[in-house]
Amino acid sequence: MTCPDVGVWRAWLDEETAVPGPEEHLAVCGSCAAMVAELRTTSDLARRQMALLLSQPVSVERTSVQSARQRWPRRGWKVAAAVAVGVALMATPTGRAWGETFLSQFRVERFDLVTLSAVEAARTGEILDRLGEVEGTPLSEPEVVESVAAARQETGLSLPDLGPDATVAVIEASEMRLGFDSDEVGSYLTEEGSASSIPEGLDETAIIVRRPVAAVVALEEDGRPTLVVGRSGPIETAVEGPMDPERLRRFLLDLPGLPEGVVAQLAAIPDWRSSLPLPIPVDVASASTVDIGGVEVTRVDVPGFGTGYVWVEPDGTVTGVAGDDPAEALALAQQLTAR
Amino acid sequence: MAQQRRRLERLVAGVLDRSEAEDVVQEALIRLGADPVRHRPYPEVASWLRRVCLNLAFNRRRDLARWRQRAVRGGAPELASRPHQPDEVWMAAENREAVRAILDTLSERHRAVLLLRYSGYSYAEMSASLEMPLSSVGATLARAESAFRNRYEEQPHDLS
């Protein structure tokens, strides 16, 4: 008998096809026997794991019980670095920063919280995706360096020493550029039935966000960062092209389809030129503005994962602290703001 | 239709949380109302619905992942999908998300095959839903399971 192929054996295991004299064949054919054994093991594993997924209970209710194991995400370094450096400007629903969109030619001096749900975030992102092309990346991979001293030398940033067990990394400077495409914008407006006209000069206009080199110092446990501090030099934004920044801002805020609550919050930011809207996903996190030693600090709590603090210092340096122990994170934030 | 809807929601719940799965199925049903396929025999309609539901779910999952990445960079240490939950609920959710994370690394075809198979669909239904020859289903499933196992074994943790 010719050996059935892998697909036939797999279907046979599921009783979806017939194989003539299968047991007899397996008894005399070592390669088929090995293949079927492997298929069984693999499908058993897949079945068990998929059952975890597909037998889930419906609608998980939220409770006020804090019982989840405190830990950091497996994404580890990259996430920790993002948090710690406080690259909030890059935090947009779809990778297009509100910060990019609503800042212009000014250095970031403070953060303003913008709360939004996952649905609002997704909707906002869909719209921003239609505006044009983004070039550049918000965050390059951190590169581990020997010591805090080495990071200080490389970046010029003042960094705390968290002890001999700390890992130190440097993140290269980055630039993101959002270039508008009036054809894309026009087709979106048409789809939405909007009578708005496309502002003159939109095609030649771009928003640029520059983040200088940054550094991160972290303590880890079992490969997970447990306490992280990061610093970046002043974050700068610019509007390049013929459009007046205020006119561009008004046009973007008036785009049809944007969630009303998000627009209202953005429109209410008093000094939008030097404020960075920080999106807070209300489904999973909470945030507030707190005073630490006279410094206005944004605190973000993600239950089950920890607490982060981020602030902009008078010279424009952005500092972020995050830890899975809220008290420890606060103590470090207090220490750094007191300097 | 109610039973069909529950089956679809269960299928999509392999990709998204339940409330989002319900939204996806609702959207697929709305699309069905505007698509000529609604006049076709029931098996064709059912296959069409499964296909559209999976595509919508994969797209939404991708959008959410992108959004979470950006939001994380905005100062939240991590975007857990559930903030406060009792232990057993948390662990169940963690396990589900860990399996979803493995699925995310697979091709859409492999993901779809696994989701359909372990949601209880037959090879004939899988063939129709994925527009692949019936004779290819077994081999595709075997490859998908093998890819899943490889990714699973690369994980540093145990899913249980």
C-alpha cells in the first residue's frame, strides 16, 4: 500500500476520511507510525490550548478586587523603555499621535490627559489613517550599555543609579513625519458626506515630531523590568509647509466622524501649542495629575501591572518612572523631582 | 439564526473578547443584508458569514494591537485587557490572551483553520469557509498545528 500523506493521516485522526487498513499499515510502516504519533501529540496540544480560548465564559465582569499577580508584560524592554522615557507623544490610537497633530513648532512643556475608550480610539485611528502618510518610527530598540556613566556620557542626560544590578540602555533619537494627502482627505470627506473643503496648502504640509536620544535604567526580576526610569531630551514638534498651525488644528478638529468626547477634550486644552495630549484608555487604565514636590506629574495606573509617572522638567527634559510596586515608583518619582 | 449567531460569536471569541465578538458578528450580519450572497442556499450563506466574521475579527485584533502599542508608549505600563478581576477569572483571561498571542504569530489562514476546527466545524465547512479544496484541509490543519506547537514551545511560560 502507498503511504498516505500527512493531510490524509491528519484527516483520519479526525475521522474525516478513511484510510484502508490503517492499523495494519501503521504496524508495519515505521515512518507513518512516527508521523501519526507526531500528529497526535501536536493536535492534542493544539486542542488543549484552543480549548482554553474557545471554552471561555462570556462577559467577564469587572470587580474592585485587586487580585492579579503583579507583573510586567512579556514585551519587557521595549515597553518598559517606552513607558520610562515618557514618549507619550507617540501614543496615539493608531500610531498617529494626537500630539503630533495638535502641536506645532513648540517644545512640549506639559501633558494633558485625554480619556477615550477602545472604540473611540479605534475610530479616531481609522480617521487619522486616512489623512496621509507617516514616515519614521517612534521608538527604536534600546541598546544596552555598560553603565549609567556610559549612558550619561553618550546622551548627556542626568540619570539615577539604581545599583549594580540595574540594566542601562540608550535609545537613539527618532523623527516621525506625517505628510497630508489631499486626495485621501478628499475621498474621506466625500464618503462622510461632508461639505468641508480641503484647506489650501494641505498637500505641502507635514507635521514633524523629533525626540532626541533617550536613556533607560531598569531593575529586572525574572527577565521582567520591575522598576524603570527613563529620560529624554526636549521633544520638539514642527509644522512644515504653508499652512498656519492654528488653521490646521481647526481643520483636524472639525473632521467628520471623530468621537465628540475626544474632540471636546482636545479643543479644551488651553495651551495646545506646548501641551502634549496623552491618551488614556479608560477601559484598562486610569490617570490623574498629581503634585510631587511642586512639580505637575501625570500618574497612570494600570491595575495588575503597576503605576507610572511622567513629567516634563523646566528645561524640556521628559522623565518617566514606572514600577510594579506603586510605593517604590512614587518614591523614585519624588527623589527625581526633588533634584 | 440565533443558534448560528451563537456559533459565530464563539468562533470570533477565539480572536476577540466576547463583547467585541458580538459586535463583529453584528457587523457581519448587517453586511450580509446588503450582499447578494443572502439569496444563496444556506450553506453558502453560512460559509460567507464565517469568512467575513474571521476577516473582520482579524482586522479588529490588528487595530487594537496597534492602538495598544501606541497607548503603552503614552505612559501606561501595559494595557492589560482586564483591570481588576478575581484570581480565577484573571488566570483564565491570561491564558486566553496567551493563546491569542501565539495565534497572532501565525498566518491568517492557519489561524482560521485552527479556530474553525476547534470551534467544531467539519472539514467540509472549513473547506467552504476558507475557499480551499476539501482535500487540502487535513494538510493545512496539520501545518497550522505544527506552527502553533513550535510557537508554543518557544514560550518561556506554561499555559495551563
